[in-house]
Amino acid sequence: MASYRAGTRLWQSIARNPCLQRRYSSKPQNADIESMLAEPSWSVRSLLPNKAADLSTTSVTPQKLRHLLRLSALPQPSNPEEEQSMLRTLDSQIHFVQEMQRVDTTGVEPLRSIRDESAAAVKETTIGLARLKDALAKERVSGRRRRVQRMPSARNGHPEEAMWNGNALDSASKKKGPYFVVETGSGQST
């Protein structure tokens, strides 16, 4: 339901933005899917700053960059070219985030996680006292410091227990006492 609302909001923001109306249309088209997917209609590059943008308009100064690097325990730039490269990268990342923040999300419920968020799924993943009763029954408090310990229980059965009894020599073709025998190419046993 949340993804439907997000899609609806996307189309509403496209309808309000004349720049995007050229690329998208909420009206059904008679074109086949191959022709629609043959040419990209949107790119992440549209969210990045123009490459011809002047670095003097950057929001991060070299002093701020050095301060951020020091706080992050990252190495300082070794030369002015590396510093300019870092400034350009950081500026493009900030510009990208600002473009993402400009998207109108009024009325869209926040996504808590990428999984089923229905009431049934939340109920299924919620851990309550009823689900813990079996685990709590296998524990006891002991000692002067009142530490919780798991009570010893019978060994849990393995699904392969019926196929293998734990004796590795049972499947050996030749054995001598507690050892298995390996024939070498010369006919001798080792």
C-alpha cells in the first residue's frame, strides 16, 4: 500500500513539474514495452551538479573538508589536486542529497524497512512471552551471583542420525583393528 502511495505521489509531482512532463506521461500509451524500454527516460546524472559548475560556489570550504577528515580519522589530502578532487566529490554528494530532499513526500508513510509491514507480518515477527516460554523453561538461576544457566537436556536429534551411527570405520572396505587400510599402487598396505 505504501509503494502505491509513493507511486501516486511521484506521478503527482511529475504533473506539477513541467520539466518532467516532457519525459513522462500518466496517460496510457499504445507503444509496446520494448520501444518504451529501448531508451532511458531518466538518469541519476540529472540529480548531480553540472560539471561546468564553478568550485567557488561550493558549500564546503577547504577548512571544513580538513575538519571533517580529522573528525572521521581519515588522512588529509596530500596535495592541492587531491583536495580539489575531494571538494568536488563532497559537493556532488551534497547536491545529490539536496535534490533527493526536494522530492515532495507529503502524505507518504515513511518506510521502516524493506519487508512486509502488514499487521500480520508485524504480529508474526513480534517476540512475546508466549514465544519465550519454552526457552525460559530450559533455563535456571544458580549460584551466589544468580547467573542464568541453560539446563542440561537430551541431545537434539539430527536428521541424519538414522543414516550414520558415528563410527567412520563402518564404511571402510578394509580395516585392521581401529584403523582403516589404504592400498597403494604397489600392492602394499599402509
